[in-house]
Amino acid sequence: MTDMTVGIRSGRVHSKAILPFLILTFGITLGVIGLYIFAPEWASRVFGEISGSHPFFFLATWAPAIAAFSVVLYVGGAAGLRAFLGRLFYWRGSWGWAAFILIGIPAVFMIGSLLKGGSLLAEMPAEGAGAMAAVMFMMLFLGPIEEFGWRGVAQPILQRHMAPLWAGMLIGAIWGLWHLPAFFLSGTVFAGWNFLPFFVGNITLAVLVTPIFNSARGSLLWPMLFHWQLIVPFWPDAQPFDTWILVVVTVAVVWWNRETMLTRAGAVTEVVPGDGAER
């Protein structure tokens, strides 16, 4: 009987589960987005023009969550999935990190915007504040849902084998590469961006959210709120200054938390609470 079989039958998420998680995550996204990259006319004619509100765009964005749910359900069944989802309700976390998410992240965008000669807030659309609020609500069901995969499955597994800093950097690199197909879609916001700063930003953000995640003992709520703040439409476009500011902030955060970022002591390693963090 292999270690993987033991992990499955005992309801524990073995470290080898990272492979099917990544295969499913990339497979779903590439399968959906690939239609519009390699057969754009056919895909647009059959399924409609791709955009940030297209159901396929949501499906591609939800790929990490779908992969996470699939792995946890296969390993732990319905009970394991319920326990996994219970991490959504971990409110434990410091007031300092809460202030950073709620105030610090918007400040980065505002300062970056001012440095490039922009405004403190994004320009209000012609439809008014209601339309922007609707987009902000919709964003809750895009980027933050990814965290079921990145922080729900990938981060705990990787932290069994490396320090949180390196786990965060590796997830950030994977996260960045996972976004790459979207840069070839003309109907999305990514089409107008430069990939390299975005890739650097992904690594930076994945490292930055790591101490928040670990200090909250594996909460999914805090990383989701962090992710949401990054895409709230009220904050102005501050590229590339927001990326460089975040790099500086991240270096400072890593140095300040170096005792926990550079060792595995105290790092969250359980995907399903109580699963024993099997390797």
C-alpha cells in the first residue's frame, strides 16, 4: 500500500495531492481560455465574446477552487470538505494585519497613483457609484475564490517542505504563470498589461499574504479579504508604482517577520483541520 493510498483512505491530504491540484487548476483554465486563443472566431460565434463578466472567464478564474474542492472531496469526502470550508470562518488574526488589509493596501494604490500624476480614487463610471458598487460586489466572486486553492491547498502543503518565504515565492510564480493565458485575450483587462511587472507583483503579493495567512492559523477569510482589496474598482490604477511600493513593503514585512518566514516552525501545514498534515 503506497503512502498516497494511505493518505486517501485515512481522509488526510497527502503532499502528493499538490500534483493533481495543479494539473486540474491549469487544465481547466487552459481548456477554457485555449478555446479563445486557438479558435477565437469559432469560440466567439458559439459561446459569445469573452470578457471579464463571461461565464467562461468565471470558470477559468475559479479553476484553483474547483481543483481544491475536487482534491479535498476525493480525499476526505463530504466531511472533509465541510471541515475544509470551515477555515472560512477562522476570524483569528491580529488587528495590525486587519488595518494593513483595510487601510494599507488602498494607501499603496493611492500613493502609487499620485506618483504617476493620477487621482486618489478611480474615475467614477458614467453609470454612477451604483454600477461601481455592483462591480465591487462581483469581484468578491472572482479573485478571492482563487484562495480556496492557493492558500487552501497549495500553501499548507508546500509549507510542510520549505519555509513560508519560499513557499510564498513558489506559489506566486505558479500564480503568475497561471494568469499568462489571459494576457492573450483581447476582451479582458489583462490584454493591456505588461506581463513581467504583473509576474513580479504576483510573487510579491503571494509572499506578502503569507504571514497574514500563518498568523491567522490557516484562515481562508483573511487571504480572501486581502485578494479582494487588490481588485476593488474604487482604487485607482497605479501601475507600475503600486508594484514597486509593494515590493518595498514586502521586503520590510519579511524582515520584520523573519523568525517565522525563514523557518517552518509555526507554519500552517493542514489542508483539512485535524488531518494530521500527512506528508
